[in-house]
Amino acid sequence: MNTAQRLQQLRKEKGMSQEELAERLGVSRQAVSKWESGQSSPDVEKIVAASELFGVTTDWLLKGVRPAEEPAPARRKLAGRILFAASPALVAAGLMLAVAGEWEGSSFVSCAGLIVQVAGVALYFIGRTLTGEKGPFWAAWLDVACLTFLPVRFLMRRGIFLALVAGVLPFEAAKIVHSLLYWPVYLVVLAAGFFLLRKRK
């Protein structure tokens, strides 16, 4: 394939007519027609302009020499979307593992759950790096929902414990206060996360 054929191929891949290409490069349609039929060749300035327009190198346009393959934008976007979807799944799995470890009294399992959650968050940010986008709202919000569950519970329990130690609440009343207040507090945190994440868009 020569330069004329490569130029024609790129134009067709972009869905451009000869007139549109001529307009973008600042030449006449006849000039583009002659380039593509091999009757004449574009000058260096037009080769550079065409390479920028089509997102290829001048080496490829002139000699057919392709640069070292980089992941195509479409592939990067797909990989990013997969990571965005995997992130909340991993964070949720880590949460379940941490809670299971707490119920069984196994600090090892709880720590493993927290490590899995950190890995899930890392997937979200790797997805952002690959796509160059902020990521879908639902993935970020599910991450926040799973990540805040344990800290809210810990802070509530710590508050109840301090109230018990200070003698402000008897034990039975502390249990009732914890069961009544935990979910409302957690829902307030989720609502705050929801609005903050919406605001960033």
C-alpha cells in the first residue's frame, strides 16, 4: 500500500468525502483526488496536517511504518469499565469478609476483608487512570456505601462504650440506643456521600 492508498483508506475510515478532507486541509477537492489517484503527492505541510487529522504518524502515512502498539482507546475504555464494575463488587466482598471475621472473632479474616476492600478501591482508581474519566456515579457510590459501613459502626460502638464508661447510659439502654441509631446515622452518611458524589459531576 502506498501513500495515496493509505490516505484514501484513512479518509474512508473517518467517513469523510474528498470535499470534506480538502476543506480540512485547506486545498481543493481536485488536489485530494490527485493525491489519492497517485497523480501528485501532498507537500510536507499537508502530510503533517493529514497525520494530525487522522491521528497517525507521518512515518505511517509516507512509508507504512507503524509505531509500537499502544492499547487502543477503545480497549482502554473497556478495561476501565470492567474495573469500575469490579471495584464495588470487590469492596462489598471485602466488607462481608470483614464482618464475618468479626462475628467469628478472627482478626486475620477481618484484616483480609479490609485488604480486599483496599484492592477494590484501587481498581476504581486504576479504571480512572485508564479511561481518563471520573468513573460512573453508581460505582463510586457503592464503594462509599460499603467503605463507610464498618467505620460508622465502629464510631457508634465507641460512642456507646464511652457513654457506658462515663455512666451516662446503663448497659441495656446502650444496646437499645445503638440498635435505634445505627441505621439512621448510616443512612445520613450514605445520603451525604450521594450528594457529594453528585456534586463532583
